[in-house]
Amino acid sequence: MFGKKIHLFTLFGFDVGVDLTWILLALLVVWSLATGLFPHYFPGMPSSIYWWMGVGGALGLFVSIVFHEFCHSLVARRFGLPMKGITLFIFGGVAEMSEEPPSAKSEFLMAIAGPISSIVLGGVLYGAGQLGRYAGGPEAVNAVLLYLAFLNAILAGFNMIPAFPLDGGRVLRSILWKVRGDLRWATHIASVLGSAFGTALIVLGVVVFFSGSLVGGIWYFLIGWFIRNASRMSYKQVLIRNALGGEEIGRFMQREPVTVSPTLSIDELVNDYFYRFHHRMFPVTNGEGLVGCVTAKQVRELPREQWSRHNVGELTVPCSKDNTISADADAVEALSMMNRTGNSRLLVVDENHLVGIVTLKDMLRFLSLKIDLEEG
């Protein structure tokens, strides 16, 4: 979903970061608040004050979205869902889950936590703004507080639209899931509504654009496009999990993987393995035991003229948890790990013995065949 992510801080074990597109959003928010909204509703202030108000409004938006997603994440953790973190991007923010909720109840509580948190935060900000007014506080500060209160109300209301993957769509999916006990069917209905809502926003964007509001039309179009694609992708993910659920890794595993010896020279490693098999990582074995891994990155750090004088054993490092998986894991766990780490090949290990390699390509081939045979 995201491009280059910038890590900002860790909050109660959750990594909070921003996608580079968030910087564009922040700049647009500051500009629109400083030159449009605040001067219109609170006239008579110096231009510099409006710009500081714009910065305060953008920072408040950041805090509001993080708070919203943080509440999602807390509830998800309560039900044992692994969370990758919280990322803000141009369309808002997302609490990144690597798995589907385990039950309709957990889905409902996790989804509803976000809008409720926004309503509560909006109420606190509104109260603070009104209290500041009665107490004679700075008008600029009170204006920003009241703006953020209104913004959180909008955030809660928009997210409660029953269009997957918005929070309201997840609430709807949880209800349908509970009623019928079929996650796939519930996701299909919720994603159809999400796709329809996204399409409606796209059409609205086109109409608004040609009506003269260029920026507004573009925003409606982009948000609609994002929701439409996200809803379709979410349904595909459920189909994948249903097809792979309960399937053992052994069904996809290559039981005789290509390995290298610690005594192999780096020259031989490059010419006979990297250039032949086109992998960026090879397991290093000594007999049946897994010694470690050697990667293209490690070879690249060694000067070319020294390749013939060094062997694989000198560059071997322990294989990380990101590229190894237990032999008794299932296919969904392997797919989740690949999604989380970005690795397309996992070493299947049983008590420090390499028993095979599972690749994303092999899993996708099986998935395509199974869907054709059983879902078509």
C-alpha cells in the first residue's frame, strides 16, 4: 500500500510512521487553513498568526488520526492480532494488520473503537475550545481547538459509512459475519458496497471538477479511487486466506533446495549460483545442518578483486526470523510472513535442519489452481 515510510516514534509497542505522501497532505492542510478557512471564519488577525494556526491544525490532524488508529490497534492487540504499526498517508491513516480478525465480535469492537475515540476526542477538544472562549483565552488557540473538534466529528462520521474498508464497512461485515457465520460472504457484501461508494465518489469528483472546483474534484476522485481499490483488494485477500487456510507448507515446499557450502569461493558463489539461479539469498549448509545464510548484499560489500580469496563461510550470517519458518506452520502463516517482511522465499527449518524452501511463486500457482477448481 505504501511507498517510502518514515519511522517517527514507537507508542506502547506500536511503530508510528508516515508515508511520504503524508507530507504533501500536511502542506496542503496548512496552506488551506492559513489562506482560506481561518481567515474566513476568524477575520482581522495578522497573516503570520493564520500560518501558525494552520501549522497547529495540521499537527492536531496528525494527533487525531494517530489517536484514532491507536485505539484500533489496542483493541486488535487485546484479541491477539499482530499489528505491524500505524502509518499515516495522503488519505489518512491505517493500523496495519497482517491477519484477519479471529471472530465477528473482535472485528466489531476493533472497528467501532476508532469512531468512538474520535467522538470522545472531538468532545474534549470542543469543551476545551468553549472553555477557552469563556475564560478569555487566545482566539487563535480557541479557533484551532474548535476546528479540530469539528474535524474529529467529520472523521468519525465519514468512517462510519458502511463501505468496506472504512470502519463502518467493517462494522457491517462483522454483523453479517455474525448472522450467517460466513466471513467470505460478509466480506463480499461489504466490499461490493465499498466499491459502489468509491465509484460514486469518483463520479462526484468528475462532476465537481467540471463544475469549476478543481481541487475538490480531484480529492473526491482520488479518495473514491482509493476506497474502490481497497475494497476489492480486501475481498481478494479473504479469498486467498480461505483457499490457503489449513494447507500445510509441505504442499508447496521444494524439498531439495539449492544450498551452498561454506568452503565455496565467492567467485564460484557469484558465477555458479547468483548468476545461474537469480536468487538474492542462499542457505549455507554443512551436511544436513543449516549453518546460516549468505546474501547478495554481503557479497556486494566485498571488493570484486577479493572474491577469489574469500569463501562463503566468511560471509555467512545467522538466518533471521524474517526468512525462516517452522516446518509445522501453515500456508496462511507463511503468506503473512512474506507480506510482513517483503521476502518471497522462506527457508523451512525443523530443529536447525533445512527441510525445504517455500516460495511465493509456488504458493500463488497452487492458489490459482485451487480457486479455479473449487471457487469457479
